[in-house]
Amino acid sequence: MTGSPVLDSILFLASILAAVFVTIAESTISASSRNRIEQLAEHDDPDALRALALKDRDEDLKGATQIAVLFFIIFPAFLLTPYVLHWIEHLP
């Protein structure tokens, strides 16, 4: 909690938007056609080469996405929940 309701609200919304962006990016790469990405990679498209490298490590991509989304969801809880901050301040 920053002490400013406006700043807290902006940080909360920015965190949720970041979580949505990461989820959409992961879904787009996972759902994309491998053949189409390979065609673009043959023409030296740097984005296609990166997408192909990510698609080869699908488990790593999904794990990293889950960690990022959890961070973006948990982060506002520490900002907006005064009870959590109070608890943290009184830890031994």
C-alpha cells in the first residue's frame, strides 16, 4: 500500500494488464502453426526464429508464463492489502 489510493489502483490495473499480456503472448505462440512459423523462419524472420525456439521448449514457456502471471497477481496483493503489510512488519 503506497498510501495513495490512485497510485494503488494504477499499480493494480497495470499488474493485471501485464498478466493478461503475458497470457495472450504465451497462448499465441502455443496456438500458432508450426508449419507457418517454419516458413517465416526460412525467410530469416527474426520473430519467427524466436517463436520457433520458444515452441521447441513448450514446457519451459508454459512454466515461465505461470510464474510471471502468479507474480503479477500476487504483487498487487502486497500493495493493496494493508493486513499483509501489517503482518510482514510484525514478523520476528
